[in-house]
Amino acid sequence: MPLLSRLLLAAALLAPAPAALAQPAPDPTLRSPDDIVVEGERLTREEAKKRANAFIRTLGVAPGIYAQDSVARWRIKLCPRALGLSDEHAALVEGWFRDTARSARAPVADGKCDTNVLLLFVDDGAKFIKLFKARYPGQFADMTGPDIRDLVELEKPVRWWYSVRRTSGGISLIGPQTLRSIEGATIVIDVNDAEGATLRAVTDYAAFVALSGIRIRADPQSQSILGLFDDRQGRRELTQWDKRFLTELYAMPHERKGRYQRGKLVGALVKDTGE
């Protein structure tokens, strides 16, 4: 959405640009035994399904209260842009983001394109959000009051919101009442609160969020990149759990009821549990 992109780019200038994050380097804890928590854990199918259901619920990717609506995902091509970094680091972030999106088989734009995913690296995330909200309140029209409060008030190193298009799903027995399509995503990374995480890890976190259409209140998950900022003991890269989730999100039929799609997502996470 070109208009949205222009507004967000202008708003980014209101926040003081931080120095670039440290040059990405191998994370010294990446291969630590402490990092291997879930991938090798043997679960019964019932235990794995319970954990997968809890994960889908906490993400809010297909909320139960909207059982007749589809999950929210991208149908137009993603065009990421990173701001607040050196040109070199911004190019790295944008390239990593595209790689993750392509791996999930999400639509990705090549070459010059209209920005619809902004990755904003700022030195005070809370201040930036409040300033942006005061100047551009209309950009939060797709969010509920509680979601806006969470965006402003929750203390998180990464905050985000989406622009979502809603269209009628028709009268099909298997189709959703409302088809939800993400058409814009803004990810705000507070470089001070994110200190200690590598640039690649933060990019993986941002890519998972941008592709998934999840609620900002989603709890950290030890089996997911979403646990990255959980006392710095979380995953430092997308896990197999994350990759299966994203792959299924973009492989399953979009024009289906949310309860069907939740079942497909849970099934993808339960697969290969090693039982």
C-alpha cells in the first residue's frame, strides 16, 4: 500500500535513528546444550497435540471467537524495508527477511517494489509508538482498543501491527465468513531492549511476526523464536517448529474456516514429534 508506506517512512524520521547494531557474528550460545530444549524432546502424540494447541491459541493466528473467519496471511507480494540501520546492515536484514518468506512459500516481490513491511530499528520503542499514534491515529483503524493498549503499554523489545483487508468469504459451506489478508506490517525493534540478541535472530523474530498475523500479547514460547527475549535463554533462530508452522500457514487453503485451518496448523506442529 503506497500511501501507508509513505506515512510510515515519514513517521520513522520522527524517532532518533540509533547507531547500527553490532556486526552480526556467530552467537556464542548458539550451540550451547542449554539451547537445545524442545527439538530433541520425545513427546507422546497427545502431549505434542496439547502443546501445539496451546501455541496456536496464544498466537491468536486464528482466534476461536472468529471460528468462521480465515487466518490472516499475505496474498500480495511482500516488500520489506529496514530503517534505522546502516545501509549494509539494512540490506542484510531485508535479504534475510526475504529468505525466510520464500522458505515459507509466501509471496515475495523481487527488485524495486512498494514497501509494505517496515522493520524500524529505534532507540526507544515505547516513545516511538506513542508519537506515531498521536500523529497518525488512523493507521490503527484495523486494531481493537485492547490491542492498541497492548501495543502502547506492553514492555516488549519488539512491537508490531498490521493492515488487514477483510472481504466476504461467500456462502460456501467450507469457506470462511470473512477472508483476512495482510496487506501491511510494521515491526518496531527497540535496539536498547533487544541488546544481546544478534541482528539475524532479531530479523528471524520480526519475519515470523510479519508473516503470521499474530497478537502482540502472544507469550514467549521456548520452542519458538518468540522466546528470544525470555531472559536471553530463548532460541536464536527459527526452530523447526516455527518453520513447520509458517510452511503450513502458506500451504493450506486460505479460503477455509478458521477452525479447519487451526486443525491443519496443529497437525503440522504435531508431525515429526519423534514418538
